[in-house]
Amino acid sequence: MQRLIVLVLLVLMSTLEPKAQGTRARIDVSKLGPEVGERVPDFELVDQTGTKRTLQSIMGRRGAMLVFVRSADW
């Protein structure tokens, strides 16, 4: 009987339309950071081993690719 009630509740919940969430402000992503292909200013940062890195130090013969990853685990 309990399984039947749970099953009925799950079916009912799956047929309901989700509530409309409040309107969110639109974000202009072009203002969040450099665009693809855009030159970035020189920088100096410390990597995970404590070594100072600059844009020039990571630049290869064909340039460099910077990948920015947003993480909630930091």
C-alpha cells in the first residue's frame, strides 16, 4: 500500500508544471573577461607548486591558450 501511495505521488509530481521562477537579471558575458582571440595583459601568478608564472613564461612558439574554469570546490 505504501508503495502504491509513493508511486501515485511520484506520478502526480511529474505531471505538475514547475513553478515559474522570478525573472533573473541578464548577464552581459562580454564584460566578464577576455573574449576568444583577445589579447590579455601581462600577469604574474603563482601556480599550484608555488612557481611564479607570467604570460611571457608560458607563451610558446604559437602562443598560449588560457582556460578559465569556475569551480565551487576551491
